[in-house]
Amino acid sequence: MPISGNSDIIRYCRIFACILLTGIVFSCSGLKDKDRIKIGFSQGMTTDDWRKQMNKSMRLEASLHDNVELTILDADDNVEKQVEDIERLIGDRSDIIIVSPIQSQPLTAVVERSVKAGIPVIVIDRKIGNESYTAYIGADNIEVGRNAGRYIASGIPYKEGKIKIVEIKGLKGSSPAHERSLGFGQIINRFEKLEAVAAIDGNWESESVKEPLRNILEAHNDIDYVFSHNDRMALSAWEVAREKGVENKIKFIGVDGLNTLNGGIQLVQDKVLQATIFYPTGGNEAIKLALKVLRNEPVSKNNILSTTIIDSVNADIMKNQLDKIDRQQASIENQLQKLSEQEKKYATQTNLIKILTFFLVLILSLALYSIYSTYVISKKKKLLELQSEKITLQQNEIEKIAGQEFRTRLDTIIEQHLDNPQFTVEELARRLNLSRVQLYRKIKAMSGISANEYVSGIRLEKSREMLRQTSLNIAEIAYACGFSSPNYFSTSFKNKYGITPKEYKNSL
């Protein structure tokens, strides 16, 4: 068809430009939707700081990934609402769903429906009635209970008569309450001197324990320990004891160890709690695990987060380390806010480029600005990655500190019994509240040698020090360092150092 006149040329150019712009807009939008990852999180409730910290760490980790869209639905501690929330996330075609169950059994069916619909499910903190989920992430709640039991058992040598204990449990029907109580009972039942005189079925909230505990304290005036399944109920128990004037006679142990106002760490520092079991929220780890599942990377069915005991020995150290992590996270959030503002500006300019593509001069100027914005965003992202690595290093440092505390305690116990040839590895394990197998594994992982070799090494190092610094004869040193005979001492010394004790002393 022939084109006559400038007006026809202009009209066809306009039509062509509109078609071109429409194609660009739809093609770009299509790519964006295709690459977006939708993660849905069904939170049981947000009535406590521990769950608020979980949500916060999830949002922070998700914000580090441009293509991740995180939706958090709060069930307000209502099981029926949580089922509806998960159904909603399934209906919204989430790529993956993370669930923190209020109770185990009621959510089993809806989790199964999600998995059958092709949407993987990660359960966090609490488990459901079966293993139809894709993966679980959280601390070992049985081990949390055991740690509390071991901590109480460590006081047996310093108490005449029985140690009487009250256990305050979490919500009945929730897997953490069941597993923590199970692990706690496994340890308590091993020792005749430990007596669980009463148990309270709480619901994780502070008010649920006060009246039952008042009745128990009226019936028993000789309670030594109260183990509570979370720090909030432990604080409430302490408040009841204070009403009765016995807060200084009873030792309180909680779980969570949050670094917040009235969190477990502060309560230990304030001497309200004797100890708290650190229980990580696992929020950022859950997002990382979800992305691995979506990338079809191999993941474990059960992903266990490490935990540790926080008491007066390490509370200050833990607080300092967690304060550093909090400052790093605050810095990341600030940078992310600025990054979001930059991305909005960048998006606005990009839309203008799409609309005004046929203006070549304007395209060039906006393209240059777009390149500059991309460069700025790239630099900020690299900075965020470095800060994220620093947080990981801080977390590794916390684990290192826990290992150093074990070694110090191990060496102290060995040195206290250095002159006793009958002091065995079994006795050492008992004093550390570990099984023989656990002790062997920890020492092997720490030093690369067996437990017997480790104890023998400390005896030989002490003997060498005494050869240098004392005038005792070989036999006296042998017995002082726990060797059964001078001959055995001389043989062991030569095997380790290549010369006999006598030759070593003469060489000084």
C-alpha cells in the first residue's frame, strides 16, 4: 500500500512505536514473573520475641535475594486459621511453603495436600504427625531437654540429699514440649538423687504457670530447680517464687536464650535465671534451605541447628557476640533500604526507556544513567555479601567459644585427678556428664587423638615440667603424675619424647 504525505509517515511510525513498546513491556514483565520465587510462611503466632526474631531473620535473608517474594501469614495461635493460611498459600501457587506448626497432628493433612500439589513444604521448629514434609529445620529438642538435665545433674556432688525439681512444659500436643520433656526425663531418671516432684502443663505463655506453681510451692518448700520449656515461663516462675520469698533458694533454667530486653541472656546476667538453653530461631537458615530445595540441590530430611547452655560463665561472651551480629544486621537493613530506593529510581528510569524508545537521544542518556545505577547497586550488593559473611564468621566464633569452654573444663578435671592412677576415662566422662562414646568423639574431633592418649599426654607434660622445676626423684614424680609404677612412667616418657626421664633430667 503506498504511503502519501508526511502525516501518513508520522502515523505509521507512531503505530510501529506503540507495537514495539507494547512488545518490550510485555516481554520484560513476563521474564520478571517467570524468574520470581514465591515463598510462603505460615507462622503459628507472633506473641513472643522469639517468633518475632524468626520473622525478622527470614525477611532479612529474603531481602538479600532480588527475585524472592516472601509472604508471612500469622495464625494468631489458632490451628483452624493456620490450616486456612496454608490452603491460601497453596491457592496462591507459592513455589515453596514454610510452616511453623502450632500443633503437630492437625496440620498433617494440609501439609500432605501441599506436597501432593507439587509445592514442597519445610517445617521449622515443630514437626507434624508424619514425615510427609520435604525437610525439617530446627534445633534438637530432645537434646535441649537433655542439656537442662545434665546441667542440673552437675550439681549432684554439691548437694546433700535429693535435688527436687519442677518441670514447666510447653503446649501439650506440640513437638517441642513433648521432645524437651522426653530428653529431660532421660537424664533425670538416670540419677537417684534427682527427683521430679511435679510438672505443669503450660502453653508457652507466662500467665499459664503462675497459679499451678503457687500450689506446688505451698505443698513443697524444698524445691531446688525449676526447668521451664521457655524463658518467658521461667521468668513467670521466678516472679511466683519472689512472691513467696524463695526466689534465692530455687534455681531457674529456661530455653531460648534471646539477646533482647528480658530475654534469656539478660535474665542470666541479672541472676534471675541460673541458665538458659540457646535455641536458634532458624529463620534465615529456613530461607536458605528453601532456595536449595527449589534449585534441586540435595538437602537433608532433618536439618539440626546447634544449641548450647548459657550461664554466668559465658553469658557476657554470648551477649557481646550476638550484639555484634545485631549491629551487622541493622547495617544490612539500612543498606537494603537505600538499595530499595535505588532500585525504585532505576525501575522508573527503565520504564521511561521502554516508553520513549523511539527518541534515540533520550534513550542514550537514560541508558547511561541506567548503567550507572546498576554499578551502584552492584557495589552495594557486594558490600551486603561481605557483611553477611561477617555474620557467618561471628556465628562460627560462638561455636568456637563453646569448644574452648569444653577443653578448659576437660583439662581442669584431669589436672585435679592427676595423681590418681585409678582415675579412668569412664570417670572423666561421668564428671563431664557425657557417655564414654560421646567423650571419645568430642576429644577425637578436638585433638585428633583418643581420650586415653589425651589424658596420658597431660600426665607426661606435667611430669616433664616437674623434672625441670623440682628436685623430686623419678619415682616421686611418677606417682605424683598418676603412673602406676616408675618403670611404666619411664617407658611412657621414652615412647613420647625419645629419652628416659633420667636422661632428660641429666640434660638440663
